[in-house]
Amino acid sequence: MKKPFIGKNGERYSLTDIRKAKSEIVYWIYLPQGYRKERSDGRVSLGSIMVARNLKQANRLFNRLNAPYFERMIQCDLGRWALKAFVRSDLNHLTLDEIYEQYIQLPQVQL
């Protein structure tokens, strides 16, 4: 039996194991330049990854925040694995390191 998913501790999990562990699909939008969100109570949140629950929401954030790429992730109690990466069409020929070097120089996103 094929067990394609390997956990942090080296254990191998099948797709059936992951389904039984209450898995869900989420989308991570990467912002190498970072973002800053000021809350109504005066606190400030800083980060470089935003999470979306569906593809439509991920695509909206991707376009609105000028993100270079986002990934479809499957996560459950056993671990988290990337299934597919969606990259901007003008950045297809670049590696992730080159994309990060290009986007890290942009100003921080204000939310």
C-alpha cells in the first residue's frame, strides 16, 4: 500500500489515515515583505503568512495583497503537507529564493 505522506517523526501516513484524522484543506498566502495590521484596541499584528479557508478567498487575498504565490495545504492532527502551489504567471520562471529576494524589498503591506 502506498503511503505518500511522511510526518515529522518519520512515520508514513496513507490518505485514509489522514481522512480519519479530521483533515481539512486550507490555503496559505505568502507575503515575503510582511504585513502589519493595526487593531481597534491599539495592538499591532505582524506576519508574513495569511490563511484562507477556500480557493475564492485565497485568490482574493492573493490579488489584493500582491502576494507572489499561495499553497493548497492539507492539515490534520497528524501533520501538515503542501499539495499544490499557485504562482503568479509572471513569476513562473523564478525559484522561490529569487521570488523572496524580489518581494522582500517591497514595502510592508498595511491592513
